[in-house]
Amino acid sequence: MQVEDPGGKILGAYLPVPEDVADPIGDARSGTVSFALPLRLLGRIDGRTRFTILAGAQDDHGGAGIGEFRTVAEKAGEWNGGGRQGGSNVYDRLDAGKRKP
């Protein structure tokens, strides 16, 4: 998990540790991911605040870091996710916040 500003600067990141196996942030049975962020990473939140959450599978290329979104193809394979319908490796997207005219 990574929080970036609009320019792509990383403000905060979560790197898995071995203990996360016993208490993961995702639940495959329910298809959910649950986490909390310190508000200081998001800045001031008001009625004009907008943010986007992108969900994908991690691919750190063996580097034990956050890496990037794992490749998504039409069919799942050993090293790629499946179900691609466009040009993105993102599985899900949440746009939050109100848009003011």
C-alpha cells in the first residue's frame, strides 16, 4: 500500500512483514481489503477533498518492496492476474470525495 501526492511523490507506504501472514489486511473469502491511514498523510480533508484508491496485485520482482501492480492479462497465469478488459493492471478503483462545480 502506498500513498502518493498528485505529483507522484510517495508520502507513506506499507511494507508487509512476516507477522502479516497471521493478520493480513486482505480477506480472499470475502474479497475485501481493510486498512487505516494516518490523516496526516492525506492532508486537510474538507468538502472539496478528492482522492482515488487503486487496487491491484503486488509485484515486487523479488525485491521485497512495494514494487508495482502485477500484470493483468485476459487469462490468469502463474505470474499474472486474469480478467483484463482494458489497458490497465488495476483490479478496482474508488474515487472518493465531492466534486464542486
